[in-house]
Amino acid sequence: MNSNYQPLLENQTLLGFLVIASILVISWFLASNVSKRQQVRRKQIEDEALKVTSHIRQVRQDFKGKFMPLQLRDLLEEKWQQFRPGNLRYFDLTSDPAVDRFALSVQDAITEIDEAASIKPSQEDFAASAQALLLELADIEQEHQDRLDELKAEYDGAVEYVQQSLEQERQRLAEEIDLLDKARTGS
């Protein structure tokens, strides 16, 4: 290699390394910045969702010891499932408008809960609720009875297996004892 080109080659190599290092630093900076923004958005969403779940807890506390209309109970369960922390990962974190839309949905949910909680049930509502509760009780009792039947069948099957195993062992040992007696007597 010609020595006149040696400094030029070293400068080009150094320049290449600097370009690569700059790209890596800029990429790291951009990635960490995007990650920080996503963390901030996630925290905002969690804080907003906490408003709904706290409100649900408060409404449940307010109805403690009192009859809660089934429509309100169902609405609280639906909103709890929608806004509980485990389900928040499904929400869009890519933009601030998405977080703003989520905040609006939180306000809508709280308003919907408050409206449902303020409705005074009529006698027809009480009758329908009583019927629904009786049906729910019957369903729960049937589910438990089905589970008990399954467990009893499993238990009976296990007992039968143990009894068969015991009987087989008795037969095996009886045959062994019979062979031992025959060997002793010389027959």
C-alpha cells in the first residue's frame, strides 16, 4: 500500500466509526425518549383508570347493607372489568390524543355509574330483581351440585380402583402362600 494514502485511509476509518457511533447514540436516545413517553402515557392511563375503580369501590361501599339494583351491579362489574389494572395493557399508548380519549371514557364511565346509582327502583324493578336473584341462586346451586357429583364420581372411581388393587394383591399373595404351602409339604 502506498504510504501517501495511509492517513487518508485512517481518517476514513475513523470517520466511519464516528458515524456508526453517532447512529447508535442517536438511536439509543430516540428509543429511550419513546420509551419514556410511553411510560408517562401508561402512568396517565393507570391514574385515570384508578378513578373509575375507586369510584366503583365507593359506590359498593355506599350500598353496603342496602339492596343494590341488579342493573347497577352489572354495570359496576362491566366497568370493573373494563378499567381494572390487568386490562389496561390493551389501550393505545402511541399518542397523547389516545390518552385524552381514554380520560374522556373514564369521565363517561363515572357519569354512567352515578346516573345508575341515583335511579330509585320501582316495585316492578324489585320484583324483576327478586326473580333474577332466584334464578342466579338456582344456577349457582346447580353448578355446585354438578361439581359435587363430579367429585363424588371421581371419589367412587378412586375407591373402586383401590379396592380392585387390594383384591389383586390379595389374590397374588394367596397364590404365593399356596405355592409356599405346596413347596413345604412337597406336593
